[in-house]
Amino acid sequence: MKVAILAGGSGSRLSEETMVKPKPMVEIGNMPILWHIMRHYAHYGFTDFVIALGYKGEYIKKWFSDYAALSGNITFHLGKGTVEVESPELLDWKVELIDTGLKTQTAGRIKRLRPYLGEGTFFMTFGDGVSTVNLWQQLEFHRRQGKLATITAVHPPARFGQLILENDQVLEFTEKPLDQSWINGGFFVMEPGVFDYIEGDQTDLKETLERLAADRQLAAYKHEGFWQPMDALRDKTYLESLWESGKAPWKVWDESARALEGKVFGQV
């Protein structure tokens, strides 16, 4: 089962980093957030990735090329024009990097990936957010619903902590609570029928989801656990602090990280 990742946006709200690299290449713990997302999917056995490139796509191509070449022994077959890399450190992933245009909108990028996604169910997500979504449970839910697409609904993290007051006296500080409303968390399961809802390059994903919802073809998988986008510098700083502290809940490939599920939801 394939995993489509949209990695073509410019990330203008994180311009401190994205002037020189695409947003999915912004690092957490010395590895791009894209790598963290892929590790999440690989943990559940989904290792066939199709990545939609756009803004500074050559940076992503070079990173994967260097990651493979520098991770072990490399053999060039000059006459055949092929390269072989052998390393026990390399992850057993298939990664297709597809140019989907510099100005293509989000849904348009998905449609451009159609020739590479086959005719079966596929995952889709953005290249700028981490979560502890249980992908097996999400896929099972999607199949039970029988819809063309399933969206992951999450609670948006609040930006500020709370003060507990008694008259004019501060009694205590509390952790930043989650907003109890639901928003799009960016982790999808889709059927090929979704392509029929996308007109072309300039179709936005929000428009496509609205059309699916109007036809009762969009289900919502509710995720109560950790979810954090990287929209701005403060988000990167927060995610970096979790990683450095050893309290990164999204690191589900590390069994010890599971104990942190549900315990860390703050945001600076």
C-alpha cells in the first residue's frame, strides 16, 4: 500500500528556514521532518512512498541521494549508468520523488501522482506535521466506513498555558490544554475515486474535501493523541525541544515513546 506525501509547498510562514530549503526538509534532531513522517509510516509496515515535489524539489532529491550514498558502500557501474549502495544502516524503503510543478495546488499535486499510486487504497499526508495516529486502526476504520476518503480529525493544541487564580492571586500554572474542537490533522486514507473530484493543477485540497463531504464520501477518524504541525518557527522549536528531551511522542518506532502517548500536548 502506497503513501503519498505532499512536499511541494513553499512554507512561507517558516521563512527563517525555507529560504534555503523546502519545508519538509526543516530538521528535528538533525533529520528532516519528512524523515520523521516516513519513519512513522514505516513503523506500521508502509514503506512504499511517492513524494510530490515542487518548491526546491531538487533539495529533497539531493538529500535522498546523499543519504543513500553516505550510509555505506557504493558501487558505480559506469557503462550501465547504475549505482548500487550496500549498507546495514539504510532503511528498506522505496521512495519515488515526482516533480508536480512549482505552482500546482495541493489537490492538483495528488492528481499528478495518480500514475504512481496504482488502483488501490493509498495513504496521503503533508510533509510538515507529526502525530501518533495508529495507522492500522485508521485503515481499518476507513474500510468499515466504505467512503472514498477518510480524514484524521484532531484537537488543535492551544498556544498558551493557563493560570489558576483565586481573586488576584496565582495559585498554579497548568499545561497548555487542547482545544476541544476538531480540525483536519492531515493524515488521510483515500480511494482512487478521489481523483474524479480533482479538476486539475489549480484545485485546492480544501475544495476537494468539501465536494467529497457534500456527497457523503468523507469519513472522520478521530485521533485524541499527540498531533503537532510545524507551521512556524515556534513549532519547530517546540518539536526540537521534545526530541532533545527524549519525550517525542511521535517516535513510535521507539517502543519507549509509546509511554509518552497522551502525556505531552503543549505548544510554545
